[in-house]
Amino acid sequence: MRTPALAASRDRVLETAAGGGIVLAHATAVRSVAAWTLAPAPRDPARHLETAHARAREHLARLAVHDPARETPSVMTNELFSRLTDARPAPLTAPHGVSRYTYTPRKALRRVLDHALDHLNQIEQWLAWRSRGTVPIPTDGWVPSTVTLPDDRLPLAPADLDAWLWRIDQAARLVVRRAEELSEAELDWLPPDGGWPLRRVLHHLARSERLYAAALDEALVAEDPSCRYDKACRRLDDVAGPIDEKGGDDSVAYPSLYGVLHTPEEVVALVLTIEAELLAR
């Protein structure tokens, strides 16, 4: 891995953006997303969903220990979302502000459950689209991470948490079972509108569960933006350093938060590119 290049870019960001909270917030998000991407995952999407839920559930089961009314900022930003998902993304130059995701315990539970149900529905619609040409109908009932509902701030009693976990476990099992039934052709079918194939959708669903479930346990709560960025850098170093020692393994993949399969070298290169974009202005 090109850890010297990561270290040099980190130093430039800290030197150039000292006190620049906007730049540091986006750079912190970039490093954090890269660290999630470099966590090895099963290449088979059904197994990835299964293992991702098992790990995320450890965080979900702890949500009752957090303040139910406090909105905790996530490292993720809307601007980075656009940079990573737009078909032709514009450079992530330092904008005038940061649009943050925030989470409470109930909001994290809501997002995990709604996200699983949304993509479970998408599987069925994609299969009908492929086999019968039935154009999908968007499901607009869920509420995104940028919105906090009044219920998201309510207390979370142990019995409430147990009920949430039961519903989430059932949804996770349904998605895994449905993913296991998909053929390679169904997984890799490209929608006529240029949308994501189901293989990418399922890897995205698996990766995103950590974003929601661990939002409070893994929050970077230091007040100083430079300290938060430094912690994100150390998290990336912790996963990037040992990768060369693992050697090649065809069963292991490195899906991004949005389901794209990368090599470790591509992940590092993207971090360097986006941090250079942030410093360009």
C-alpha cells in the first residue's frame, strides 16, 4: 500500500487547512469511507450481507447506552456522497458549507431497517424489469439520513430495542435469502437507464449497515476538526498497512460504501485525488 503517499497528503491537508473546518470535515469523511472500503469483505454479495449484519448487530445492540435525544454528527457528508455516486462527478473543491448526516439511536435503527426493506423491494422490481420490462416504481416512503423525525429523539427502552432488533434481523434474513437465489446473470444485469446492477446494490447495502449501526459507537467527537481528521487518518492507516501481508485472495473484495468493487490501490488513489481537489482552492 502507498502509505507514504497517504502520509504526505495528510501533512498537506493539515498544513494548508489548519482551522479550515469545511475542508477538514470533507477530508475526514474521505479517509473514513476509505477505511470502511478497505475492510475485507466476501466477494459473494449474499455472504457479504450476512457477515456485515453480524458485525453491525453488535453496534445495534448497544444503542440503548447512548443519549436518545442527542443528534450525533456522522463523518459522512452530502457533498462526498455526490462526489462518489454521480456518473460524472465534479471535483470536491471546498464548498461554502458541509451538509452532515446525523444519528440518534432510534434514527440509526430506522435507517438500517428502512434501507434493507427498500433494497429488498428493489430486487423484486429489478427482476420484473429484466424479465418483463416492467419499469420500476420508486419507493418514497423512507426518510433519509439528512432528516430527523420527532420519533427519532424518543427514549429507547431495552424492550423497544429488542423489538427493533427482531424486525431488523428478520429483514436481514429475507435479503440474504433473496440474494442467495439470484443467478450471476441477474446479479450483473445492467438496467436500461444506467442504474446499478443488483450486485452493486447488495454490496452497498452491506457496507451501509455499518455507516448507520456504528454511527454512535464510532463517532469522531473531538471538537477540533484537525483532531477528528487525524483520528480518521489513523483509522485508515490501521486497515491499509496490513493489506500487503494478506496476499491475493479471490474470495475477498473491497466494496465501497456505494457498492463499487475496488482494489486497495484504487482506494488509496481516490483518497489522494479527492484531498488534492479539496486543496486546489
